[in-house]
Amino acid sequence: MAGYLSESDFVMVEEGFSTADLLEELTLGASQATTGEVAAFFVADLGAIVRKHFCFLKRLPRVRPFYAVKCNSSPGVLKVLAELGLGFSCANKAEMELVQHIGVPASKIIYSSPCKQIAQIKYAAKNGVRLLSFDNEMELEKVVKSHPSAKMVLCIATNDSHSLSHLSFKFGASLKSCRHLLENAKKSQVDVVGVSFHIGSDCPDPKAYSQSIADARLVFEMGAELGHRMQILDLGGGFPGVEGAKVRFEEISSVINSALDLYFPEGCGVDILAKLGRYYVTSAFTLAVSIISKKEVFLDQPGREEENGPTPKTIVYYLHDGVYGSFNSVLFDNTCPTPMLQKKPSSEQPLYSSSLWGPAAEGCDCIAEGLRLPQLHVGDWLVFENMGAYTVGMGSLLGGTQACRITYAMSRVTWEALRGQLLPAEQDDDAEGVCKPLSCGWEITDTLCVGPVCTPASIM
């Protein structure tokens, strides 16, 4: 082991003990506590992250994964991914400091933002981070003055019109402008060593990767003609992090592998990277939030004065966390989180029209509406799955509540596999071809030693 992660960083659980069991223990303990300070927390299954990594290596064997720190910068996530040998894609000084603080060498860090502050470029230069991205002349000028020894990757625009997140208007150079940028870099004696792109999140068309890889090939040829040593292809991110996504990871990886074989065949001397965030962490995190208040709102309907029977009502529940904290995906991704009840209701309990709201004193802090829930009470807990991406630590950034506590968990069998850098034996794919999570209670009947698993010495 590299020594980034230790047993003191997580709760060790035995076979048969699930994430749900741990959640029940923690919510019971929080409910019985006299202080009442814990009203929301995450449980993070580090084993699920390990399994996602093994799945990635299987599906995209030629691609070296880098983790997009902005997606979830919690210490347990960074440590387990560093232990697995990943590099790290950092968008700013704070993220570079985080990964270097746990011992990640500068040679495994990419300063990936195409829009950088001069002070942060100088920080990268001072701390040995040499690989930077750019997509315009201004960035080139800043790097020439502040980090002349940097190696640059040209970020190109993609067709992300169908993606949930559209990045190409803000970031990425058009193909028409690439030659001009490469020529200016050559005149300024800046080394351009590769090409990157990002098709955006939740793209329903995996062919977008194929087109972007073909575009990258054209830019590689431009760079080579001008004397640049083009040796890095960065596929960006956009890989799904949950089951039931519009396009399965297996479909995306198949398209990517075919495009790589065509445009960047094995043995061509190009180092292929990808920057993944949601893929690794989304399904690994579960959020438990308690109800801190409630009220019943009776729905006035014309003509009801003449009718008998109870007046229709909706119940408004206020939670300890909201859209300015862990539920920011409601604002940014237009999601509608659906809770699971910690206490399972009986089939006889009536269901009521319900809505969930955060604690902020304004009208936009609405988590979900139109739910049908049984009668709940202050102090009851709601559980939300798939909460690992762009949730942890966002409360303080967005002016919301204090960041939630995280309890990390890993099964003993996963820990032993990680310590020995053992890759679980491949299981037969199920009918859906979905990678099964390596969560609490996952059993390994056989292991295959591979040493080491994806441990790049450096980027360059």
C-alpha cells in the first residue's frame, strides 16, 4: 500500500453488515443523543468506490483515470483514490493544496481549469505542478509570464448540445482557432503536449466521445506539424455515476475503445487520460436528514363548503439541510430527490400530499414537491441515496448550513484486497451488464493478484 488510507479513516464492517445497517445505528444514536447536534450526516461506502475503479480498468484498459476533485473533496474519497493510484484533476489552488496535503506528488496533479488566476498559476509553478490546460491566448500569456516551464494541454470545444451540463460555450477552443493558438504557443516557446475535451454531464449520445476523439486527432496533427510533441489525450469526464443513467457506462466505453483504436491505436505513443468525478462517488454516498419542523396546509377548493368529509391538505416538512447545502443538485441539475423512510410504514397508513423544504428563510429552498408520504414527525429521518457528487462541503460555499459529518465505511474483505492491491475475480455479468458495487458485505470467493493496480509514476 502507498499509505494514504489507514484503518483509522473509516469504520470496518464485517460480512453481512450493510450500509443500511450502519445508517440505522447512526440515526438511532443521533436520535438518542441529548445534545441533538447531529441532524444530518453522510455514510460513504468506500468499497463502492474501489469497485467502480476496478470496473473502469476492465472497461477502459488503455485509459488512466484522474479524479476531478471539485466533485467531492472529502478526505476519505481523496485518500482511497490516491491509494488506488489515481492522479488528480484540480481546478484551483485550494484543491491542489488538499491533494498535496495527503501526500500526492505534484507529478500526479493536473491544473485543469482553462481559466486561472495569475496567483494560482504561480502557486502551481512553485509547487511543481507542471501540466496545465488552456483554450485562449490570454491564458497562454499568463502562463508565459508566471509558469514558463509548464506543459500545456489545449482544451477543445465539443458538441454538448444534448448534455445536462453545457461547457463548450464557456470552455474549449473551436477547431478553427486551434492552429492559431498552437502557432502562438510555439512563438512563445510554450510546450503544448496534448489535447483535452469534455462532452458535459449526462450526455445521452455516446457518439459525442467518438466525434471529439476524431477532432482531437486533427489537433494532434496540427501540433505535430508545428513542432509540438503531442503525447497526451484527455477524454474529460461525463461518465454516469448511477445505474439507470440515460446511457450505460458499458456503452460509452465501447464507443471510446473503438474510436481510440481508429484514431489513437495502441503503440502510437499517446498517454490517454480521463477526468472522472460523478462516476466514482455518486452512488457511494447516502445522506440521512432529520425533520426539524412541519406544518399542515389545508387546500381551499371552491364549493367545498357544501361537501362533507375532511378538507384536503398537504404536509410541509422542513429538513435540516436544503438546496443551499447537500441538495444543491435541485438547483444545478434540476433533480427531484426521492426519500426513503428510515421507519418503514405499514400498508394501512394513509399517504398524504407532501413537500420537503430546507431551513433557509426564503422560497427557493424547496427540495421536492408532489410526494405521497405517510404522516411523519419531527425527529424522523429521511434517507437519500446517490448523494456523492457535488454535495459534500457545498453548504458553506453556497451560504447554507454547516457541512454534514461523513462516516466512511469499508468491508474487511475490501480492505484486505486494497492492502494487497488485489483485484477481485471477475463475476459473470448479470442480464443488465451492471457493475455490482463492492459495498459492505460484498463477498470475494477468489482474488487475482495484480501489482500494482494503476499506479502511474507521473503524468509526463
